[in-house]
Amino acid sequence: MSYIYETVQVPPNINVGKKDKGNEAGAYLLEIINAKAKDNWEFVSVESIGVSTSPGCLASLFGKKEEYSLYYVIVFRREVA
């Protein structure tokens, strides 16, 4: 069996309404997973990816260091016929 894969980046912040408390991330993931399932994508996992960004020349002169960010992606797969 062969698969193709697709990822969806999770936004860095999920907005919380006044009446919502605690389940916003789960609700967001569920919405994305169900939408992809309708197109025959199978949920695989949620992964974190670390990314480093080097400062530009001018910023380096003023002592700015390399910055690190952590991103999250939802991984899906679908069988290739």
C-alpha cells in the first residue's frame, strides 16, 4: 500500500469566546479532522516542527540572535490507488 500525505498547520493561537472554556483546541482539531475525512483523508498525528530564523545583517549588528519558533501540523494520509 502506498500513501500520499498532507499537513494542515495549526494556528499559533485559537480564539476563545466568553462562554467557551477549555475545549477550544479539541474542537478546532475535530473540525479539521472531520472536514478532511469527508475527502477520504485519514488522520495520522499532530506533530511539532521547530524552525530557526537568522536575523538580517542590520539586526545582527545590534545583537539580535537567532530566533526559534515551534509550529504544529496535523498530518493526514490517503491511499494511492
